[in-house]
Amino acid sequence: MSQKLLIIGGSPCSGKSTAAERIAQEYGAYYFKVDDHLDELIKQASDNGSTACKAIQHMSPDEIWMRDPKIQCKEEFKIYREIAPFVFEKLNALDAEFIITEGAAYTPEVMRTYTADRYITLVPSPDFQVSHYREREWVPYVLEGCSDKEKAFDNWMKRDMLFAQQIQTECAASGIPCKVNDGSESVELICQWAKKELRI
């Protein structure tokens, strides 16, 4: 089946899901959210011998979140490289002609290997990122078991800021559309930008 595939990558907590959901509803596209399948994808990659995915499955909360954010960020990019074949395997198996998908897993590096009709990215400003993570009800569950939850949260935020910086740098070097969401624009304006760059 010939598919039209639109991808929104970028950094966590930037508005990717909201934009993708709205576009899917407006245009009748199939919406594939990578995060909904992340545990399964990591297990697939781990079972296939991928080292970063295998390691993360056996780490305690402290082993994950109390590390240097730079190490965490580097590991995050490696995990996304390792799960990429399984993400695109799922996309190719979908019985849909028009797909919009989003996730931090779609890094510029990954997208040099895989193709889409259009690929754009969204990243949050640091302040917007932290304020929105603070509002997310599932954050305490992620950090459950950490010996110092505030330090773990701070490391997490620094990791994602480093991730966003690298995404911006790679997008600038490759000419990939990248928007920084600092919260000053409405959801409608962010979606308008996404639709324009996705050419729909």
C-alpha cells in the first residue's frame, strides 16, 4: 500500500502530541504515537542484541536518573537509534493510507536513514519544558524509587534540555524545520505552523 507519512520529531514536552492529534482529527489521518509503544520497542531492540536498550531494562531508578545528564542524553539518542528499525516496521505494517506520527525517537540522525513525505521538529524552551513537566501527573511514577526525587527530576530536565539543543543544532545543519515552543504562541498557531511545514 502506498502511504503518505508525516513525522513530527523533536524533544519531549514541546507540543508534538497535541499538534499530531489535531492534524489527525482534522484530516482523518491515522495517528501513531511512538511513546505508546516505547516499552515494547525497547524490548524488541534488547532481544535483538541492542546494548543501550538491554542495559536500560535492568537499571534501578537511581541508576537511570542520578547519572550525569550528558550521559543520559547520549544514551537517549542511542536508544532511539536502536529502536528505529522496529518503529518503521510498525509504520510499514499499518493498514492506513495517511499516517501522522510523532515522538522524540524521530531524531534527525534517525531520519537520515528512514524516509517520510515530510519531517519537522518541535522543541520546548527550557522554562516551558520544566513548567509543563511539573504539571504532568505521571512524573512522580517515573521517579518512584529514586533516593532523591528532586535531584533526579533536575537531572531529567537537564538531559532533555541537552537533547533539545542537539536536535536544534542538527536541524539547523540539515535544513530541517524546527520550532521552539516557549509557550507564547497558542496551540492553534503551533498547529498552523506544523500544517504549513508539513504541506497539508
